Amino acid sequence: MYIVPKPVEIKVLENYKLWLKFENGEQKIFNMEKYLHEKFYHKLKNRKYFETVKVSGNTIEWENGEDVAPENLYYDSILEKE
């Protein structure tokens, strides 16, 4: 099993998007918008709460335990254009 690169830095962007820098140097954009319709993520609709996201271990998370599977975070992100 291949372990995906861990995020090392995160920034909140507009429209529920997140800028991520991974340990391999890649910078990607992850769109959380499609997740907001799921019950588990409903609190993230609150912009102030959404902005409290942080890197945690091999993924990202919010204070109430919402997180994203590391492989989704990496493979569903779009490589940032330079």
C-alpha cells in the first residue's frame, strides 16, 4: 500500500476551497464544497468554523472531528498552476 504525501501547510480560500502544500513540495487546491451536503460536514457551512481547519497528522481536521481521508485529500486535489 502506498502512503500519500502528508499535508504540511494549509490556507483557506474562497468558495470552500483549501490550498494545501504537501511534504513532497506539491501545492494543490482541494474543493470542500461537495462535502458540505453530507451530514458529517454540515457545521463547515459556517465560514468562521470552516476557517479553523488545521493540518493534523497525515490529513486535515476541524475541532469537532471533521476530517478528510488522506487519499481523498491528495488525489481529489487539483495541482496548483504556477
